[in-house]
Amino acid sequence: MSKKNSIPKHIAIIMDGNGRWASKRGLDRSKGHLKGYENIKPNVIYAKKIGIKCITLFAFSTENWNRSSKEINFIFDLASKVIYEESKFLNKNKVRIIHLGSIDNLPEKMIDRIKKSEEMTKDNKDFTLAVAFNYGSRDEILRAVNKIIDSRIRSQLSEEDFESFFMTNMLSNPDVVIRTGGEKRLSNFLLWQSAYSELIFFDKFWPDFETHDLDLVIDEYNNRIRNFGS
Ligand code: FPP
């Protein structure tokens, strides 16, 4: 089934290349994360304007714990500040914020801010911004299995039943997964949910991704034929 001029409902983004963006300029990697953060807002505002309903951002993976504590602390402080400072703006713009990932090992202050921003925005229906932070797809699937074991369910599950145990249970599957930074892999991001997503890769680093690139994504999406295996 080919679709012309259709706008994907849900776009998921692997915002890769912040570190390389900074290194290329002789800057500390933290400057790349800062620039990467600053690049989120214009793209989210534009996505909402053109009719996209949900953006999921991969901001910190379960594997990112292997980075230096200096870099981890910087990303945590930045994310904590972002949640605190942007929640009111997002709420005013009818954006619902959802955290995907485990709160295990996250700083208390950050957990508190995540919960408050989710609670404050829970009734917003216009747009959803899902932030995958301390998220890994295998971890999510394993947690779902363990929840099922704990609940002592003994009957066979459908795919829908199984998905209801996922952290993404209130989101539709992404229509498109974008990865910036030149690598062409999913890196443990939404593995189940992206089974039929269109994968679109950019060589440019995330801080260089522009709203114009979102237009290119929409064009490419409309050129793809999605038949879901039929
Ligand atoms: C990937 O680039 C980027 C990250 C691991 C961190 C991204 C986090 C932010 C922009 C903070 C935003 C916070 C919120 C709450 C949305 P990389 O470091 O892997 O780059 P490299 O591949 O060049 O090393």
C-alpha cells in the first residue's frame, strides 16, 4: 500500500553523534550533548506543527553506563535541568511527557522531576514526547517477562497482551526510526516496536539535524511502500 503525502504519527530518533560533533570542533564531549539538547526543541516544535503526534527520543541507553562518570554526570545534570525547565513550556503546548526506561540507579532528584512532569502533563492529548532514558529494549522485554511471571498469569498471551507489559504500552509503534551520526543499527532501541518501522539514516551528527531534515524524512517515508509483510 503506497501513501502519498501522509504524515507519520510516531517518529523515534536515535540522536547519535553529539560526542563526535564536539570532538570535530576540538570541544569537550559535553558541549556536544548541550548542543544536542538545544537541537531537540526546534525539531519537536516543528514536528508538532506538521502534524506528527509523537516523538520518542533515545537520550540514555542501558549501555551508556559504560561511559566516563564525568560524561554520565553531565548528561544526568543536563537531563534533570531539562525536565525541570521545559515541563511547563511543554504542558502549556499540550504536550504529554512520558519516560521510557528504568528508574533504577537514577538520582532521586531526577526521578522526582520525571514523575512530576509525567503527572503534570498526563491529560495532554495533542502530542506526546517520550524520552527513553536509562532505556534498553532487551531490558524492557525481560522486565515484561518477569512481570508476567510475578503476576502468575498461566494462560497463553497474544502479542497485544504481551505488549501491554511494555514501558511503551501507551504509545503506537513508531512509523519511522531515524538515526543520525552515520551508524546503521538500532543499538537496543525499540526492537519489538520497530518490527515494521521505516528506518532512515543520516550521516550528519544530531546537533546538525535541522527541521528541513524532518521534511526529507516525510518525503522518504512517502516513497516507501509499507505492506507489513503482506
Ligand atoms: C548520543 O551521542 C547522545 C547521547 C548518548 C546523549 C543525548 C542526551 C541529550 C542530548 C540530553 C537530552 C536530555 C533529555 C532529557 C531529552 P554520542 O555521545 O553517542 O555521540 P558519539 O557517537 O559521537 O560519541
